[in-house]
Amino acid sequence: MNDLALEFINISKSFPGVQALKEVSIQIKKADVHAIVGENGAGKSTLMKIAVGELLRDAGIIKVFGREAQIISPSDGYSCGISLIHQEFSLVSTLDIAQNIFLGRELTRGNSPFMDSNLMHKQTEEILDSLKMFRLDSHLKIGDLTVAQKQVVEIAKALSLNSKIIIMDEPTAALTLEETRRLFEVVRGLKAKGVTTLFISHRLEEIFEIADKVSILRDGELILTKQQTQLFPLIILINYGIHKIRSNLTIPGEKYPGILTNFGNKSVHHRSSVWFSIYGGKISSRNHITNSFSCFTGIY
């Protein structure tokens, strides 16, 4: 039985003067939280827009739940059960939550042309109740919501479309730590319901918090795809953040039994003579590692 929700096979895309994607192949399993990471310009958003039909691919194949899909417009993406939540929300601030969720596909009373507001609010409340970490009234105006609450409305809209694959583009960019924690609980709830989530980010600590699997893009090419548990934070930085390391990475043996990884006399982003070591049992917080490298990699 095919356990893949979404499969990109040799996807390529170019714009005038730029090769945005170069034969990218990624497999996303059902009900996984799959992180797509890389620096700005790596091709993350381009690939996701191709997945939902907002951009046309130049070459390659997309399979959805094992079947080849012809996705050439956003309506095709919706029909395949894929929704993309952009950083800039597609919500109307003067309308309430229910009106936004059913905007353009309003429910009517039987065969009449009249909108059934009560039914829309009822169905919206049912969806919102399933997203337990955020308690929202379906009558609230979008303009009165926080960024995190708007994010939840977008998720609710995707669920109302019966989306089985939800793509989140930098969803935590404007969230507080507490809002991020609550959003992650919502994502875990979606996973428990069998929904597949693609999580675009360049914040490494978030990847290790929420992702099952990680794919790294750099300059439009796939660098690697691994289980999150197989990836040591430093390895990610080497693969897509630190581009020029002019000496070998050494893994000391018995002489330095406490050292997991040792860097010496490195040249990183034109900074020479960089020395540091990472010791076993010292990584209580992944933030410490990622913050230590941010000055070299531009990742934060």
C-alpha cells in the first residue's frame, strides 16, 4: 500500500536568468510533518507554489496519494486536497471568521439562492472546536484577531476544503514563543487526524521541535532528505548554511573522548581561524547551537 501523500519527481522551474529548481525529488509520507528548509532563494516557496498550482513547473511529475496529478491551477490543487497557507494571509479584515472560511463558496438554504449564515457558522464552530489550542468565536471579525489567530483561521479554511495536505509557509515568522507553541499543538493535532503538513522554515530549533522528516534545499537543488532524528543540528548547518569550509571535519577518538565534533582553523564566510568544539552531554537546548552559528550562516 502506498504510504506517500505527496511526491515530487524531478521538478524543475526557471525564471528569466534564474534556475529556481533543478530536478528536485522529494517524497512526503502520509500524516508526517515534513520540513522544507533552506536559505532565502533556495526554492522552497517556488516548489510549494508548484504543488498547489500557483506556478507551473517546467518539467517533472507530481503524485498525490500515489496518483499522478495534473496541477496547473489553484483549483486543481484544492481538488487534490492540497492547501497552501501563505505568510500574507488571504483573509478579508471586515468579514467575520465564518464568512472568510466560506468566501466564494457560501452555503445556501436548500435549493434557494439565499446564503445560510447559521449553517456556515455552525460548520465553522465545529472546525474551530477541533483546533483546541485556540478558542475562537466564528462571529469575530478578522481585523480584531492576532496574527496567530489568523493563522488558525487559515488552517480552518483548509480543513473546510477537506484538505489532506496543508503547506505552511514560514508560519511562525510573526508569532511569539507562546503562540508558536500553541500552533505546534495544532499541527500535532492535525497529524493525529491523518493530515500531512509541509512546514517551510529556516529556524532550525523549530524543525527539531515539530518535524518528522527534513528536506534541505540550496540554490534550487535538493541537498538531502532525512528523518529529523537522524540529523544533528551541526550537520544541517554544514549542508545548507556553511558553504566554504577549507579544512576537514575531525571526529576525535580516544584522545578526546568527550568531544563529539571538533572544528579547527576554519574559514567560514570569509572569517578565518574559527575554533570551536561540541561536547557530548552538553546540548540541553538546540537554541544554543543554532544561535552560535547564526553569525556564520545567516540562519536564525
